[in-house]
Amino acid sequence: NQIYVPELDRIVLGEKRGTRSFLNVKESRKAAITTRVLQLLHAVLLKRIHITKRDLFYTDVKLFVDQSESDGVLDDVATMIGCTRSNLHVVASDKGLVVGRISFFEDGDFIDC
């Protein structure tokens, strides 16, 4: 139920509406995951830090079980709020990617990149 709008360069909610029954375990679990993601995003925004999608997943592996669950809910939350994922201070990052200036010592040599 998400639509990409090129003029806004954003995904927005479509016209479909649905309801969830908390008597259904699957739907209750999805609501719990959504609530947890909202809680984590709130903490990130209050601290004014940025995290990766993978960081978000690893904060509660027992609840999320698979990263696709936390990723999907993250996209849902951004769409519901009407912003981008990066506005929520969550970035997708390749493994081992470093952004910015880095300097370090290796075997006595000073490396400045």
C-alpha cells in the first residue's frame, strides 16, 4: 500500500486502509515490532545520532528474528510519518564502509587518509 511519487522523491501511503486484530498472534507480533522500532527511533533522534539498518536490527534480535522484519517496519514507519528513512537518522550502509577523514597507526606507520 505504498506508492512512489517522483515529484516528491518519496514513498507515500496509498488509499487502502486495513485493521489489525490483536487476537491474531501474527498481527500482534507485527504491532509489537512496530512499537519497538518507534521506541528505538525515538531514542536515536533524541541522542541526535545516526545508525544503520543493521544496527537497528541488532538492538533486539530476539524480537526481529530476521533483518527483513525490522527493515520492512522501518519503511512502514517512515511512510506513515511522511518522511524518508534518512530523516529518521537511519542509513543503509555497506559492510566496512567508512565516511569522512580517517587516520591510524599500523605497524608503527602513521596512515592519514
